[in-house]
Amino acid sequence: MVRQKLADNLQRAVQNAQNAGEIAFTTLPEIIIERPQTAGHGDYASGLALRLARSVRMSPLRLAELLVSRLEALPEIESATIAAPGFINFTLKREWLVGLVSHILASPETYGNLDTGKRSRVQIEFVSANPTGPLHVGHRRGAVLG
């Protein structure tokens, strides 16, 4: 849920920058919000500026600065910072995280349930180990993910 809010916020920032004539592009790449490799960089990160920089003819660092300046304030977000070469890092508010605990405890059976994917078809694969070779960790990984 927070990831989607961050992605939507970044998309609005890009659209606002384009509407203001600060950047111009034809296709917006997918906005991916992920965990940063280094915990000190925040709770979530996006490399959108790195992916979009070439098409808008701007350095990734400068584009990240522009996008951060156009981000809307969200109640869950403490800060949005920039890390070279152009990552946008987000830190969640501690108060918001602490507030989640009481929300989770109030509805432990239903917390985290999502309505996405209802009435969608799903393909489930069954894993069979290769009988002609030795088993290895990859077989277990495939069985769990499959």
C-alpha cells in the first residue's frame, strides 16, 4: 500500500514537471519502488530518475532533485532524499510505523488482506525434480516459488 502511494506520488511529480515544461518525454517507464540495498538509505527507494534521465536529456541527479521538489507530502513519509547517481530514497515516519501496530492488533485476522486479483485466473505449477540428475537447492527454490 505504501509502495503504491509512493509510486503514484512520483508519477504525479513527473506529470507536474512535464506540464510545467521542465521536462519532456514520450513514454514514462514503469515506476518501481523497492527496498534500498543499504539500510541507511531509507525504507524505500526508486531509480526512476536514472531510467528517465536519458529521454528527458537531464542528468539523473538533477532530475531526482526536480522530482523530489515536486513530491506531495504524504502522512507516512518522513523524508525523501537523493543519493548518487540519482536514486530517490524514502524514509517512513516512526510515528506512522508505531501506529500500525495498534491497527494490526485491532484486526489480526484481516490485516494485510487485499482485494486485488479477485476473479482473476491463476496458473499454478507443480514442480517435479529431475530424476536423471542430483537434487540441489535450486529445485527447492523452484518448488517453493512455483
